[in-house]
Amino acid sequence: MKIEWTVTSETPMTLKSFLKTKRISKRLLAKVKFQGGRLEINQELSRVRKTVSEGDIVTLILPDEPASDVLEVSDKGIDILFEDDHLLILNKPSNVPSVPSSLYSNHTMANRVKGYIEKKDYRHKTVHIVTRLDKGTSGVMIFAKHGLAHSYLDQLLKEKDLYKEYHAFLEGRLEKRSALIDRPIGRMEDSIIKRQVSENGKPSKTEYWVIKRYKKATLVRIQLHTGRTHQIRVHFSDIGHALLGDTLYNPEADQSRIERQALHCSKVVFDHPFTGEKLTVEAPLPADLIRLSDRLEYMCSEKKK
């Protein structure tokens, strides 16, 4: 992978300082130096102590990234929403885990992406997961195609410059048209999986806007201002409106309507870390959520008769 920048600073600086402005870590520079990469100034091999000036062309050639021997290959297909030399953004189906675990060792999204990379014979074969979704959640999931892209996207997440939007169907009718749920979330003491609102938890903020109210349910659009595990599910359960189908946080959930939590990551928006262009990627509601909406709509029409 070759990446080029044109130096625009009027003040000369070392190549090392210039690369720091591009968020190139010491760890990545070590990989470039010792694992087959290359640094150039104006097409000439260079060391990091050399000075760069306005107008110079800096080239970073990343070393190839080998595949993990631990991660199994899956031949299951993937639904690609966007792909270029740096990013692979997918539409994750529901009931597929993001990564392998003791319960799910293959056919997770990570396994499927490895299979896709192997099939395409890309030079960079490491699977870089940027955003994860719970097993039952569908929608937009971001992968990076090399370590530098992964580093850049992680930085966007930390700086809250990567916008993620969700749609969820909730139990009951929310009366407020919009609100910010600002309640800390921590682990539940008697569970390694579940989270709960807790005074000792980490700050957690979830904002929502009502899209549609049904007879006994509400469809909302959601923006996360923090990224805690199960944040959406915990927050709405805590205010008395658990997600439809979510038996983890509502054991009494009626799964005859839908057999998983009715949650979908519908859109991501961020500035592309290499082109600078604003990138908007959307995933339409999947078939099971459309059927759920139709059924809820039908129940409303029956009430009016």
C-alpha cells in the first residue's frame, strides 16, 4: 500500500515530525522500518531525521500484513455497502456475531471478511474491525483494509467525529418526541454479559427522535454520543421501553413478533481519512424489521376499524 502527501507547511520540519502530523505512530514506523516498508521524499529513500520542505512529496509504503493463523476462513458471503483501497463497509445481517468466541468460532463477520480477503488475494490480509455490532443487531459495520486506516478511524471514534445512526422498535409508546438519555452504564455484578445503569458506571449518552408511534410500540432514530457495550439496549430498558424482541433486557419480550432485538445501524457519516471527502453510508431496514413495521401498522389500522 502506497500513500502520498504533499508538504504544505511553510516551515521546514523533520520527516518524523511531518509523519506525526499525519498520526503515524511509532509502532507503525517500526513496522515500516523492520517489516519491508519504505519511506521516501521525492521518490528517494529517506530516514525520519531528514528535513522536508513545502512542496516535497512524502511517500509511505506500508509493509504487507499477513493473515492471522488463529482466525478461520468462512466462505459465507458479505453484503458490501462501500469499498475502496482503505475501507470495507458492510451490511451485517442479524444473528451473526461480529467476532469469534467460544460459542461461535466461525462464520462470524470477521471470518467472512477473511474469506473475502483471501478470495480477492489482497496484499494486506489482516482483518481490521473498526465498529462492532451485537450478534442480534443488523446494519452498517466498518472494517479497515490496513493498519493505518484502522488507526485513523479509531481516532475518529475517540474524537467523536464518526457519526452513527440507529433505528429501533421499542416496547410501548414514547411520549416525548425527542430526548437525551444521560445515565452512566456499568457491568451487572452477577453477569459477565449484561450491563446496567449504575452510579459507578461510565458516562453514557443516547439521543433519540420518535419517527412513528404504533398501538403499543414506537419506532425511533438514535444517535450515540458514547459507545458503551449494549448502551442502546440498557438505556431504553432503563426508561421502561425495552427493544422489541430483546429477551436479554426484557425476559418477557414477545418473540413472536421478531426473534431478535429490533435494532439496526442504519447510517454512518465521517470524513474519509485519506481523501478528506465526507462519506455517508446507509443500510436499508432488513426484511424482518420491515415485516415488523407492517405488522405494527396493521395493528394500528385494526384498532381504527
